[in-house]
Amino acid sequence: MSLYYELDPADENDEPQLPPLLKPEKVSKDVDVFQKAISSSTQADTGTVFYSEKSDLVDIAILLNPEVSQKKCNQMIFVLTVAVGDAIGALAPPEVIVTNSFPGYIFLNKGEAGVVNFAIDNQKSDKDIPEWLILGLQLKIKETNQMNEDHPDPDLTSLETEGAGFISRTRLVESVSRHFLAWLNQWEDDGFAPVIKMWNQRIENDKVIEMSNGSIAKLLTIDENGVAVVEKNNEKVFLSPIEYFNEMKVLKLK
């Protein structure tokens, strides 16, 4: 039994209360939230936060209309990732340590618990401004995979497993949204440096990057544009989040 509890329990039927500039839109349990956001990218308002009505995980997608070049948009996945870390930290017990790895994995006490995804209206040139950009998050509140419940994998976890299952989906959606907006404002004011500094403070250095062809790469660093410098086949190559997700499409929650 956890000694912690939610001070202001949420009714999961209530709409999340989001900060100004963000607007919630509920998505039914049987619909892919990320794909819903992509299909709505030219009709929905910027700042729409699509969220699944499922209560055992956070499943959201945030629609943005960028005002910067496609190359600079690579930085957005790091903005959301550090926001997720802060959001969990604000709600979970202090024993729950949040870390991350490229391109978008979230860990709780070193166990994989979530993924951040990225989709963009691809332009011909990195200097062009995309019409839309979508950031997605899936984070396990409870273990949703029966196989993992029956035969626990030490490399996988959930908020509940780490003693934070009392946090509701609604409060997590609200917290992630608030912290994302705060980090987005800081990014606009101070640039990418504070974002990547926080991301690097939480990095899981022993994780590798799985490529679409099955090969493995190792992260060396993230440059000032949000592009990863990786080692692959004993060579250093540049790998942007946009390139990675164009090939992989989405990271799957295990």
C-alpha cells in the first residue's frame, strides 16, 4: 500500500483543466490518439490536446502550428520530454526518479514506462516552416500488458509499480500540459540550451538506439539544433528526430 495519495482526486469523466492556449479534446478508447491528431492536423486548432479516455495510461497528442524552421522543430521532442519529467516529479513520490533517452523513451527508476512520439508536415527544405507538428505521449499508469503482469520484466515498469498508481490520468494530463507550456515559453525566451541541459541531466547513458533496419546506434551527443550525433558501424552520423520518426513512424509502448 502506498503512503501517498492524490490530494485533489479527479473524476476521470471530467474534462482536464488546461492552461490558456491549450484545449482538451477527448478521444474514445478504441481510437489511436496520435493518428487522430494527425488526421485532424489541418482542421483542429493549434494547442489542441487530444487525450484518450482510458484511465490506465496517459495517451495524449498535442497539435502545434510552428513559427520556426523545420530544422528547429527537432527541438520540440526534447521540450515535451523534459516537461513530462517535471510533470511526474510534481505528482509522484520523491522515490520515483524520471530519466529519458533518445529519441523519446521515459524511464521510472530505470524501468521503461513511456514513449514520446513526433510527427510533422515535412517540408522540402529544413529552412521551411511546417504547417503543423504533433507531439505524442504514452505513459503507463497501470500495467496494461497481461504478459508483463504474469512474468514481470525488470526493464519495464509503470507508475503503479513504482508506488505512484494513485495519480489519475486527468491530473497527469493537466500536469504534463502545464509543464509543457512552461518549458515552451522558456524555449521561446532562452532558446534550446536550458532544455537540452535538463534533458542531459536525466539521460540514461546505457541505452542504445534501434534503427528501422534493425541495426543499433549509440548516442554521442545532441547538437544545438536538436540533432543527435550517433555512432553507427564505427562511424559518426547525424540523426535528427524528424528523420528518425519518418522511418520508424512511432515508438511503441511495451
